[in-house]
Amino acid sequence: MKTISISGYNRERGADELIIYNGSGNTKTNSYGFEACVVDGRVVSCGKNNNIIPNDGFVVSGHGAAADFLAENICVGARAEIDESNGVFIAEIDDTARQIETENNIYKINNRIRERVAEGSSFDKQKAEELLMQAVDAKDNGDYEKANALCEEAYYYTAASVKGEIRAVWHRPHEKSDAEVEATVAKLKDAGFNLILIETNYEGYANAQKCVHDYLPIRPYYKDGFDVIDSFIRICKQNGVKIHCWFEDFFFGVEGHGCPMADVHPEWMARRKDGGILHDAFDNFYFLNPALDEVQEFLLGSVKEILDNYDFDGFQLDYIRYPVIHGVDRSAGFEETTKAEFLKDTGIVLDDIPDTNCEEWKKFLNWRADKVTKYVKSVRDLILEYRKNGRDIVLSTAVFGDPVEAINLKCQNWQYWVKQGWLDAIYPMAYLNVAEDVGNEVAYMVKNYGEAPNISGISPMYNKLPVIESTKQVEECRKAGATGIAFFCAGNCTPVQLEKLKIGVFRD
């Protein structure tokens, strides 16, 4: 039996809080948590957020540490109670819970086999049925742990595999020889991946030997001269794997790792209201100032330099935004040149904006978003020039999944870019822990911004989720209408996860 303090009832869920909802309607929670619906003292469903509150029960909802507690200590069938006198929530996975969970898993596998047969999907029916029979026997003998493990294995064999979809993976290179690159490409291709997005610049340092400057020195790891980017392009093309450039735009350094650009061009850096370089808004990252024409010209020149020196199949813009906004005092855009231009354009004195809830701040959000949009348009125009000369380069962006938060927190108006037809694909970073929440976010984007193919970015491996979550998230993205899937990132792909993709959702 496990207990955790209750933070409140029927109110908005805050950081690391556990909230009980026992009213009516939905919990109205965002996707960054974990919930369970409880009826008659037992969990009837768990995982996704924004649940309907049961009339004869309640929803327990956690964020952060509280979400971790729920994920570790409940399952379908678990005991769940509220101890109001002590202000705690009680959870217990007892024998009854284990039996209910196992029976539920067996039921799901039975259903999946029937669904695959009805669809006419290609799958290993014999293997799935063998595993199912073994699971039933284990359950009947009271060995619920073995039964659930067999059900999980059967889950992979009952997964549908979609031919022709994009199966991408972001990769931060670490290889130091052609042999190591060949091993990485072979491993990813064998698992079913057909597109690698290779990072050419990292934390303000270059991975690409042909694009090194005083403001972008080679990453110390590659001082020996090995051109890992050239190697990946050559070996991917030999193996029939597409290779795209993963290019970090306005993000240009990390506190503690140094920022050469800040030393060479301090006037180009994004700054806080107090005049200091902003490097505390998101993982201590340094950003360039997107409002400066000189910065945009520099980045556009960097894109051209990469494309002139490396034969990429595609180009992806990442960190194509401002730093995450944490209030007026922790927001980028208070450089003297920016303040002067904003005053000229709007008549608003930027230093006089009191908070993020006023109309003046909204205008500043949109003004900054327009600066980023201007840069995206310039890259699109550059790509079109290459196409006129015979190079068919795919242009994509990695974007924040929620369009409202993309504007309000990052000044990123990717919705406009899609509607203008500038992008050949979008890679929404639906980096959520619950598969159904991933599916809901992707479905919203596909429904409202389907003009560009949606290659859904997911991170079950990076988030250290159970292996089966990789399969579940892929299936939810497909159900939502995604054109493909992109995993973040290759460095977090364990051999077990790759093997389960290979025998399951990436089988064909």
C-alpha cells in the first residue's frame, strides 16, 4: 500500500501536484501528466489526461513527481482510495488488481488478433495465438507476471505494419569512423527506419567539418578531422536511407559549455529586460536575436553553406523560435535595437509592459513571431532556388505541438507557415508520456493543419518509458492520420526497443 499527499480538489493541476476531481464534466488537464479513473474503489482506466469524471467515482490526476507516483503504483484494477482525514491518496496493486489487469491484457490481445484478421493485415497470427494461449495458461496458474509478459510479446506480433510511411529518427552523431557510421546506419535500417536527421551543429559547435568558423568552431569531439556528416550522407545513400540535415537555428550555446558566438558577436545575442544575455529560459540555452536582420542573414548564409557543401536529401529547421517565455523578466527581445524597432512599428515602449496578460504583450508576441516567420520564408525561397537548379530538397520544421502554446511561449507561428504552403512536412514534437495524449495532439494538428504532411515526433525512448510505449505511440500517431513517425532520438534507442519495432509496427 502506497500513499501520497493530496494537493487539492477540483482545481487546476500545478507542478508536481496530485489533484482529486470528484465533480462533473472533464478534468480539463493538459497532456503533461497522468490520470486514473476510479469507480467503487478500483481503477477502471489510467494514463491519459482530461478524463470525464465518473458519476460514481473520481479521477486522481498527477503532474511531475505525482504523475510518476501514479504510473508506478496503479494499474487497471488497482485499489484506490481517498483518506480525507489524513489528506492522502492510497493506492495498492493487490492480487485482485493483478488478476484484473491480466484478464484485461488477455482480452486486448484477443481483440487485436480479431482486428488484424478483419483488416486483412499481414501479421504473424500463429505466433500471436501461441503466445496468447501461453498467457491464458499462466493466468490460470496464478502466474500473472508471466502472463502479462507473454501478452506484451503478443502485442508486438499483433501490430500492423504500414508500408511506405516515413520512419525517421533524429541523430546526434558520435561516430568517429566510417565503420562506426556503417554500424549505426545498418542498425537503424534493420529496425525499420528509412530516414535519418543528422545534427550538423550542436550547442554552438559544428559537427560538419566544411562549415567551421570562429563563431562556430568544430565540436571538440571531431578535432581529429573526421567529417561525420560527409560519412553519414555517403553511407546512407549507399544503403537506400534518406538523409536530412537537422539544423539548429536560433539556439546557439549552453551555459557551462561556452558560447563562441557570444564572444564573437555579443551584439547578436537575445537579451533579458535587465540587459543580460538570456540563457535561463530553457535548459540554460543561449539564443540569437531573431529580430536582427544581421542574424537572419547570417543563418540564411549558414543554410546555403551546408547545402552547397553536403548532398542532403532534405533540410530541417529546429529551434525555429524564441526561447521559452517565463514572464516579462525572463523573456528574450529586450535588446536596445529590438526595443527601438518595436517602438517605431507599434508606438509601444517595451520596458513599460507590466505583465504577459495585457494587449501590449500580445502585440509583442505576434511582432516577434513575425520576425521568425520572415526567416522561414527566406529559407523557403532559398530552397526553391536549389530546386530550380535540379536539387529536390525537402524542407521541414520541428515545431511545438500545441499551436496556442507555440505562439504564447515561443513566438512560433508554424500554423501560418503551413497555411502558406512553405513546408513539405512538419515534425510536431509530441513528446508526451501517454500514447492517447500523443494521438489527440497529432489528430488536432492533422485535422486543422493537414496541408503539410505530419511526421509525428515522439520520444518514448528518450523519456525512458516502458518498451511497449514505443509501439503504442506509433499506433496512436497512425490512427490520428500522421504520414510518418520520427523518434527522438537514435542515441536512446535500446537494442530491445529496436527489436520490438522490427517485429511489430516496422515489420514491413
